[in-house]
Amino acid sequence: MVAVQRKIVLGVTVDQSLMLLSGFPEYLVSRGWDVHVVSSPGSRLDRLAELPGITAHALPMTRNPSPARDLSALVAWTRLLRRVRPDVTYVGTPKAGLLGGVAGWVTRVPHRVYLLRGLRLESSSGAARIILLTLERLAAASATNVVAISRSLRLRAVMLGVLSPDKVRVLGSGSSNGTDIEQFDARRFTPSEVRALRTELGLEVDMPVVGFVGRLTRDKGVFVLADALRSLVKGGVPVQVLLVGGVEDESGEAGLRSLRSLGVPLGVTGHVDDPARYYAAMSVLCLPSYREGFGNVVIEASSSGLPVAVSNATGVVDAVRDGETGLVSPVGDADALAVNLHKLLTDAALATSMGQRGRAWVAEHFERRHVQKHHADALEAIMGLPRPTSRKTHGTTHD
């Protein structure tokens, strides 16, 4: 008798978010899954379609609420799941999590996993917050299982009334896909290559660089970053800035103008697919975000051997060990952030020590294959399949 291959649908909203799944579809194929990936059309989805064992489905979705388009996408999701008939749906990012979850419930997919990647409602207010809370509750209710990608995110979701604590868990130490610590090893780049890159970006070769990686928008803390740097400049601390990421909205444009007004060297890359070499050009990574699901760029920076200065926002705190791999300041507190940046920029021994400890900590808890194994093991456990015993596990599962 030939065994029936287990079938899974992985879903994210936009093609760009497939970066969050890097290597995971292929890993599932290696473990015997028939993998289907759903996102809006794009080049990343096209590349996945070329890989053996993976079927790609282009399904247009919008990030922001759009009743007519969302209804059309829900119908398309429902038709897709009726045709594919998966054993499991594994959907994340807000819109795909909602539409894929509801369509999975409608079509009675046996196992419906909502991967909770963050809470947009944290930085919303008024009617928008109520709508987002309602949609998150619906996404969670339509799922048979919910996995939060960090412990602080799980606690926040429960506290806000998105779902009950018995329905959501965190796998291992958190993260949805870990990071490739070799890819982000800054030692791959020679000093001459780093100097050349700084010159290419319009930066001074020998001046400390505060780096930021992410979408340029208020929620990422660009104004807090500008205010903190302004304090350093007024205090006579030599500093320059490297921004790796695209402008997302008007708040990002305004934040960029505020940073330009500092009068210090400023490098801006726009969106890049692989930021690894840009970490090598930094002295410290700063992420003063108001909310995250998990601080992916923080563990990338730590993998590069950088110290980090971050906020204590949901999701961010799970990616740093305060006082060991970096320094943490309260959300929105530019003065406290300036103090932490000053310490890391002026105390070379402290910065080096934190960078080294950060890389070791990430290797132990967030190496990509370890994290992928946690997620694959959980999926197979949900289906009642035997737990693999040949691979060493890392971390624990937190219910």
C-alpha cells in the first residue's frame, strides 16, 4: 500500500512576505509534505513554483481593508482549498491569516493553524482598533490551533482579549523562521569591502554608524530614532546613520526628513532583499519600534556580531537579552535610547562583548533549521504523526 502524502497550504498576504518563509517550504518537502504556497502574485512566488514538491498559487490580496477585494479574495481562497483539499492550512500575516482561516473553516480543513505574527491593533486607536481587534478574534476563532511567534506577543494577545491562553502557544524560544547565522556573519566581509561600502553609501569610513533595518514608518520608531540621535549630535558624539529599508507612508517620509535635518552623514538604501552586507557596515543596530511580532532584524544583527539598542516593545524584547546582547529602553523614550546608544558607541569593549554574546545566543536559540524543526514537529504532532527522534531538539514549547 502506498502511503498518502500529507498536504499543507502555507499562506501569506503579499509576495514580499514570502521572505518570512525562506527555506521552510523546501524543508517541509524534505520531510514528506506536499507543499502549496499562496500569496499575491510576485517574483518570489514564481521562484517557489520552480522548486520540486512545491505548488504556487497566486491569489491577489491587499494589506489594508478593502471590502470588495477582500470578499473576492475570500471566494478565491475557498475555491482553492476545495480544489487542493489540504490536511493543514498554515497561514500568517493579518489578511492571509483571516481569509485563509475563514476559508479553511468554511471548507472544513481538518487542521487550521493561525501563525500570529504581530498585532497591528497595538498601535491603532478608535474605530480602527476595534475593527482590527474584531478581525484578529475572527482569525483566531476560525483556527484549530494558534501559534504566536514570541512569548510577549502571546501574552499581549491574551491580555487584549484576542483569544484565550489555552488556545495559543509559542514554539521553542519563539520566531517564525529563525535566521541563517552564516549568511549574516559579518566576518565574511573584509575591512576593505566594508570601507568601500561605506564610501558607496556616502558615509565616512571611520565614523561610528547607527544602523536601522526595516520599513520607514512611525510604528518602527523613526521619529524616536531621530530625536535620540539629535541628542547625541548636540552632545558632540560623532555619529552617522544607515537606513536599510523603503519608505512605507507619509510618516516614513516625515521621519526621513527629520533624520536628514540632523546634518550628519546619512546612507539610505531603500528596500533590499539581502541586508547582510549592510549590517557589516554598522557599529550598532537600533530598533526603537512600537510593536513587532518578533525582532527578526535584531537577531540578524546579533548574528552579524553587532550590539543592539532596542525598545521594550512586544516582540522586540524576545530577540534581545538586556545587558548581555544589547540595551533596552522604554517604547517612545528618545532620551533613554540616546543614553543606550551613547554607551554602545563610546565603549568599544562593551559593544564587542555584547556582539559576541549575541551571536552565540542566536546560534543556540534561533538558528534557522532549529526553528524550522520546531514548526514542522508541531505540524506533524497536530496531525497525530510520530515525533521524529533522530534529530536533536532545541528549546522548549510554551503553552
